[in-house]
Amino acid sequence: MTATSSSVNINGVDKQALDATIEALRETPVLAKISFALNSEWLDGCHQRSTTGDLHQNGEVVSSRTASYVLESDEPAALLGTDKAASPAEYILQALAGCYAVTYATNAAVRGIELSSLRLEMRTDVDLQGFLNLDDAVRPGLQKIRIDVHAESPNSTTEQLQALTEAVQKRSPIRDTLANPVQVVTTLVK
């Protein structure tokens, strides 16, 4: 759907298009099934490059998405990388920050909350003993993600922003992915 000149934008979100999308998904739930794709190639050492693939909705390629994006990752020199790009851990924080921004903006728009600013301070910890197989009792993944949310609104109370923050934690797809087990299937293809 495209926005019309009479559409109301709240937080940069076309409220009329958002309402129409919600209604369309209520009427046809299979349209809610979305698949993202990424193709990755190792370059050298800790450096890799990925390119976004097709977006699918209900099993069909979304032809209106014609853009493709290149993402690279590396590790800092202190972690045996060459510091040519953000680290995978930083990409996880970025993915969560991006999803939080979308979830805040849209959920606030649904509630009629106008955000004048939204800033996230994010930190995470990892213990390399698990990654380097030095201690089987140490999980190789991230230990904890801490987020300080700085949200301001000209038309809502602190209580409303707190309720919005609680809704974001329940509705963010990337937070849900990180906070709950997700099936990851890895297959060697020769």
C-alpha cells in the first residue's frame, strides 16, 4: 500500500497503511508469513561478506523489493581480526536495536504515542573460554544483553512509555529470537 496525502504519519509510520496492514493480516493470516535470506562468503581470517537475498511473503518472492545490501563483519585486532568491519556481536546488537526501533515506532503509532526521540544504549558480554573450548561449562554465546532506553514523547506520560517498553519487549521479533530457543539447522552442502 502507498501512503496518500491525507495519511497521518506518527513516528514516520503511515498510520493508515499500518491499520490497513493489520486488517489485511487479520483477514488473510497467511500473508503474515515472511522469510528473509542472506548469502555469506568467508573472505579471510575473521572477515566475511554477506549479501541480502530475496524477501518472501507466504512463499512468494516480494517483487517490490528490488534492493540488495552488502554486510561485512570482522573482529577487532584484539580478537584476532583485522577490524575491517563491525563484529558479529555488534551486528546482533544492531539487529536488536533496529528491531526495537521498528517495534517502538509502530507500537507507539498504534497507541497514538508520538516519539520525539528514541535512543538505545546497548552492551553485551561474552566469555571467550567457551568459544575457544577452554571450559565446557562456559557457554560460547553472549551472556547477557543490557539495554537502557531513552524515549521521549510530547503527548504521553512516563507510565505510557513504560507500558510501550513492556509491549516492545513482548513484540520485538529479534528480542524474541534472542530470548527464546530457536531451531537452527546447519547442513554441509558439498
